[in-house]
Amino acid sequence: MKKDKIIGIDTSAYTTSVALTDISGEIIRDIRKSLSVPPGMRGLRQSEARSMHEKNLEEIFLHLEQDHDLMRVAAVSVSVKPRPVSDSYMPVFLAGKEKALMLAEELSVPCFEFSHQEGHIAAVKEKSILKDEDTFLYWHISGGTCELIKVQNREQQILGGSSEQQIIGGSKDISFGQLIDRVGVFLGMAFPAGKTMDETAERAFEKSNEISNEKPETLVNYLTPIKADGLMFNLSGIETNVLRGIKKNNGKEELIILELFFKIAERIEKTTCDACIKTDIKNVIFVGGVASSRFLRRYMRRSRYIRNENIETLFGDLSEDNAVGIAYLGGRKLWRQNP
């Protein structure tokens, strides 16, 4: 029987993800199941999340095995830690790792291990114009991460060698995702609140009848800019500002959310430009849940500063948590070992 399929597994944060691709990287199945967070809560304990991931994986593979012959799988790949560094660790990844090792043994195929961050990059980069770029910057902006990273010699890392990854910018405290989620939960939105908050900001922007990135005159103008120390910044201060503004400006919640998204987009825009000038690297990839924001994408697409610096910004269709990138990496590594 021909073995021409790759399985990818990712159990990070609040989404259990399984992907099935063919050797060439074509997506056959992209399955994602969110973890359930009780109303009013801003997250889950790692032990709770791991247990939910294990249950989700059982359900996902039950359906996957009914629809596809897994004996045609040539390799299993899985995310086993958040970042591609030795001391990176989170218990939730054990759910995916244990399932992947067990499945690989059952199928008598290799199991390849990667980091969640590597999977994010591959999911966005693999089918893009930057596919073959080995040196680039990337923003990982999600519920738990807010890092701007410089990458060199990435291909060597995929092959099991070493690459240079350096965090050159980002938040010193909470992430953009945490900031957005905390404000959303404060307003009574379900966690994670990113999608609802983004839709609210977009709706408020459309009501302003603006056609550029300039702030509508109707904004509360309560929030101060997110100040930076070089390429680093803090976000806890603006969280306090936002919550205080909501309490003092009853009925203007949408406008405050819109202003918050402007502040976030402005800081990302400015830090991106400064980083590109400092490193002389003009290719920037955006990954993570916050990178799926329609507001942020529109803002960056229209940014005259980005255009003036000739910066190539890449937002993919697979910015949110998924296992497709992990499957891509597994397929590439298998092909390299058995060309």
C-alpha cells in the first residue's frame, strides 16, 4: 500500500488541531476543536486544558479513521513545545505528543517533533511568495505570546541542524491577546474574546465612515499611545486605561474598543518599521490568533509607513492555531530523509 499522507497534531492554548495532508502539502483535512472555557473565566489550568485536549483528540481521530485509511500515513508530526528552544515547555503539549507517539508506533512510521511556533510559521509561509526565504522577521502575536523575532538559516532548523532565532522586540509583560481577552471578558464576552472584539472594532470603524487609517473624530480619545523602549513595550498600562475608560464612559464601549485596536495597530506598525530599519530585513511574517484580526490586517495593508520602507508583510489564511503547518514540516522532513 502506498504511504503518501502526513498527519500533524497540535495541542496548544485553547484549540485541539489535527491536519491530514498529502506528501506534496495539499490539505486533505484541517480539523480544529476549541476547548470549553466557563463563562466569566479568563482561561483554564494546564491540567484542565491537557485533559480536554486528550478528549478532543479521541473524538477527532474517531471520525478521521472512519473517513480516511490511516495505513496510508507515511509520518506523524506533532508540536511538543511552544518555542524552538531547549527550555521551552508547557504541559498541554504532552497530550499531542503522547497521541502522536502512540499513533506512529501503531502505523510503524516515524514521528517528527517540532515547536508550536515553527508550525505557525510554516502554515503561513509554505504556500506564499516567502516560502524559500531563510532570513526574515516574524511577529508571533497570540493569547500567550507577543514576540518579534529575527530568523536566519531557518532551513537548517527544519533539517535538524541549528538556526539563529533572536527575540528582538515585543511585550515585556502581557500579550496583545491577553489584553484583548481581558477587556472582552470584562465586557461580558466569552473567552477567548478576540474574534468578538475584532468584529466590534470593525463595526465601530465602519460606522465612522472613514476610508483611511486616520482615527475617527468621534473617538473618546481616552487612551494614550503604547510607549516603547526601543523595540520593547509594556501593555499593562493601557489595560488599566481601557478598563477605567469603559467605567467612566458608559455607552461608548464600542468606541473605546476601536481606539484600543488603533493603539495596538499603531504600536505594531511602528515597531515593525523600526525593526526593519535596524536589521535591514524587509520581509515580515505575522502568525498567531491576533494576526488573524481583520482590523489589524486592513490597517497594515494601508500603512504608508510600511509602504515607504518597502516592507513585505505576510498574513496568511492559517494564522490561527492549526496543525497544518506541523504537517507541512513533517512532510518536508520526511522528503529530505527519503528523497
